[in-house]
Amino acid sequence: MKNIISLPIIILITLSLATFACAKVSEKCKTNLKKIENDQYYLIYVNNTFGEFKVYSSNKKRQESKSNEFIFSLVDDLHNLIIENKDTYKNQEKFEELESSSLLNKRGDSNDEKKFYIGESSFIYPISSVDNVVVLNAYLSKNLVEKVISYDSIIDVEPDLHSAKYQSYYNKEDILKETNWEKLAVRENAAFHLSLISQGQYNKNLVNKYDNNYYYPYSGGKDVDIIILDAGFHFNYSEFSNSNERNAKCIGYILNGKFYQSEKCACDFYTHGDKVADVAGGLKYGAANKANIYGIAHSTEYITIDDSDAIAALQQIYENMIRPHKTIISISYCIVREKKSSFYKQYTSLIDKITEKGGIIVCSADNGYGEIDGESTNYYYLPCSSPNTICVGGIQNKSKSKMDDVYTKSEGSTYGKDVDIYAPFWVETKIIKDNKVINESGSGNSFGTPLVSGIIATIISENSKIKFTKNSMLKLLLDNAIPFDYKRKTLHMVNNGKHIVYSEDGVYYGCGINAGNKLCYSMSTTTRSTTKKTTTAKKTTTTKKTTTTKKTTTTKKTTTTNKKTTNKTTSKKASTTKKVTTKKVTTKKVITKVVTVNKKNN
């Protein structure tokens, strides 16, 4: 008697096979397709049962092996399927580009130098083969994926994801958590004056190799104006080439107390203004490479600054250039006066008015060795001595080889009650000189001033909803600053908010924020009568050096700083004096004798 399989059983088997097939396809389709809307590249995993397949073979003959014939036949089928479904692609321009490239490959007209033959299609081609699995790289529309995966020989289809990242010695998440920046930008192997301001104090006993990167918020001073008063400017070169992101230009120049609007204000014999502008906002050497940079030249003919020019420049800014809480004025000169002089009153009144409008004036302390304290000496260094400016002195950053000397006052910088904060005294720049783009260093408080101006611009751009004033900005700068001692006084080196100190080679001898933010942990050692708790760093290197945590005084000093901030920002009060000074000093040590006439004595 013959075995008869009933119809219900056949239907059941058919349904079971169909269910299995659907489940198989469903398993294959776990490729995050729901999140993918646009055309993109996919990795297609193929079951190759015909033996070894060499991806990088110079032989075009498919008959060389059954494996070659199978793979390239499949590639041809999928290529044709792609061409037939052209209308499912959203990016038609990309499709036509690949289609054209495929035709060139087919004719052998491609100019590309190919040592290996991987097929004629630019849409799909083999990239890997191990044992019986061959991987194809294919540019597919979302709708095509389900059609491709239905092929019997295809094991799986996955999006070509951007999964891997190059490992770096710094931790992006740690930096963003500490600084509260929305997005991080890193300028690798940056100039020394930039790397210094974006990390805490380097200690060779904790960190093996100094970190040369400059870390700053990605906003980079966007939509913030830095107005620079100086000798002259060039903006038509690489350091200011990102014109799609910001403005960088000369507004005009001052001569004999008159403002002349002009975009040409280059000074061909003196590069001081060019260096200052580059340190403020240059693409490579500037602190805020997305800030608007506006130059006002005091003179393109002389390196001295007349009183009339100094007043006229501030008048132009006060009347026409202040965007409230978005404007920084960088001034790198000093004029010495006594408080009762009419010039002092007019000049400081303009500073006060600019501040009331929402501008922040950053200026340089004098280059020299003395102490600036208008109240005790009766000499006021303008604009530094004004209570409505942020005055910048210098630190001793002349050489990386002497890091122990860096965190102290520069030998060429003045100090005192009128000086608010300190910044790198030596800088590197790229400027135009004699119609050539050259690299040139600079030194002086003139250059710490635009550096602080750039830091302020990045703070404002990163906190666009906060209406910063001179006082609130100075408080923030002091809170972020690195304290150091000088003549039994605590001074403050500027920092942009990022204090984690990294080692370029990833080798540390300690833990905490001053050693790569490595975790510290406690070990308890029990004795007969007491239990001792010792804090040590987790082992982070393969060296035999003992890893111990060294206590620092940073926290205590910072606390002291906060207590002193209020007094610091209000200590620039002038007192009445009978002395009359007759000299004017620029930050570049250019001294002009000025005769002061007292009308009461005439």
C-alpha cells in the first residue's frame, strides 16, 4: 500500500517552510533600517561554497575558478538590480556619478591606476574573503536592501557604520563634563601660548610629557566682536581665510584726532598690530578663530600714539561699534597720567560709557619691572589703572625646557593692584611682512592682552544667553585661573576653563585632575591599634616608578582667590594728586615726551 500524504500535512509543511524563510529574512534585516532614511553603503555577507576567492587578484579571467565565476556573477546580478531601481535612490547626483564611473570601468577608460581587479561596477564590489564568507561593499537605497537580502546566497546585510575612532590620549567626555562646553575643538601641536591656557599647571612628577594641544569650545568666539586698537593690520592671508564664518577687516584709522573709514590700514614698517590680531583670532595662532576681528589703526605713519588719537578711537567705538555683551576692545598700550588731569577724566569717562553699554575692555600692563598701583604712587597707567578694564600682565613662558619657571610673573612684566590677571608673555604668530607671509615671534604684555580677549570671546560665544559685564567676566576668569605666588602675593594666570592635565604619551605618575584625571583609590592598612588610609593612583604605566598622589595647594589657593575677587575688582580706585606727569609710555617701550599745560598756572 502506497504512503499517501494528506493535503493538510502538505499545507502545514509549506506554511512551516514559509514561516522559517520569513524568520530567516527577519533575522538578516536587523540592520537599524528604521534609523536609516538616505542612501548609503552596506556590507553584504555572501556564503561562498566554491572554495577560496582572492579579492586582490590582477587576473580578470572569471573562468580561473568557480569561486571567481560565482562571486562576479552575483556582483553582476546585484549591479543590474541597482540600475533597474535607480528611481528608489534619493541622491540622484551620487547615483549618476557611480553609474558613469562604472561605464568607464567597463570600457577600460578609467584614469585610475588599479593594480588589482575587483570588478567593473562602482556600485558593488568585493572587499574581503575569509574561508566561505565573502564581503561585498554596495551603495544601496533603503528600499533595495530587502530585495538584496532575499538572495539565497546572501547571509546578511549591514549598514557600513562609522564605528571605530582613533584613540587619543585625552578624554573628550571628561573635558566636556568639566568645562560644560557644548562641543570640543582641539588644535593639535599648537603654539606654546595656546596650550598653556587650556590646561592646569604642568608637573613633571605627575605627567610624563607636556601636552601641546590647544583645547577650546567649538563655537570659537562665533558672533562676538573683538575690536583691536593698534598700529595697522593685514587680514588678506591664511590666518583669516575663514570668511564664511566671521568678519576680519580694518574699520579705519585715526590721524590727528580724526577717524577715517577705510579697509586699508596696513602698517608696512611695524608688525605689532598684525601680531596682536593674529593672537586674538588667527586660525592657527589665535585663541578665538571664529570671532569677528575689527582693526582700528591709531596711525599707519608713526609708532607713537597721540592723546587726541587715543580719545578719538574710544569715541568711535562708543558711538558706533558696541554690540551689548558681544563686544571686546583690546588695547595694548599704556599712557601715564595723574588723576586730576583733564585727559584722565575724559579718557576714563569714555571707558566708563563703553562699559555701561555692555563692552568689555581688555588692556595691557606696562612692560617693565615695577609695581602698578595708582593709589599709592599717584601715577595711573591708562587704560590699565581704570576700574572698568581688565588689565593683563605676563608670565615667564619663554621656553618649554624650563617649565618650572613658567608659572610665575615674567621678568619683563609689571605687576600690582591694577593688574588683574596674567597671560603668556611670549607668543608665536604668522603675519604678512614685506608682502610675504612669515612666522614671527613676539614678546610683551601687548600679546597677552589679545590672548585674554580671545578667551573672553570663546566664553561669550559658548554662553550666548548670559549678559557678561566686565565685573562678571573678571570674576569668572579669576575663578578659572591658575594661582601662583610672587613676592608673598597670589597672582593668577588665565585659563579658559579646561584644567585636566594630559600626558602626550599617556604616562602618568599620579592621579586626579593634574594627572590625566586618572582615578584615585584608597587602601586601608590595619595595625594593632589603628587603621591607616592611604590614597594612591591606579597603575597607569608600565614603568617601575612608584605611583603616588601628591597633594597640591590648588584648591586652597583657588578658595583664597574667590575671597579676594571682590576686592580685586574694586581696588582700582584713584585718589586725588597734585603731581603732573609728562611722559606717555607704550607697551612696546616707545616713550613720547608730552608737555602738559595747566591753565590755572597761566
